[in-house]
Amino acid sequence: MEDRLTRLEELYSNQTHTIEQMSLEMFQQQREIAALKQQIEALEEKLENSGTEIGGHERPPHY
């Protein structure tokens, strides 16, 4: 019985540690995603302000 309880406590401790690691990783990923979204928004704004079109109907210069 004592061994079984000790094993359950070890499992609980390991799971708690894993959950904390996953939580930290998710927090870091959310920060990275937010930064990437800001970069995308800045690039979209820069593209809109540049006045150039992407995917126009003009022939490429090599034709």
C-alpha cells in the first residue's frame, strides 16, 4: 500500500511539472504569435502605402 501511494505521488509530481512546462511554452508561443501578428500588420500597412500592386495583369519584364 505504501509503495502504491508513493508511486501515485510521483506521478502527480511529474504531471504537475509537465503541466507547468507546457503552460510556460504556451505563454511563450502566444507572445511570439502576437509579435508575428504585429509584423504582418506592419508589412500589410507598408504594402498598402507603397502603392504597388501584387499579382497585377502586366506581363513580367522577361517577355
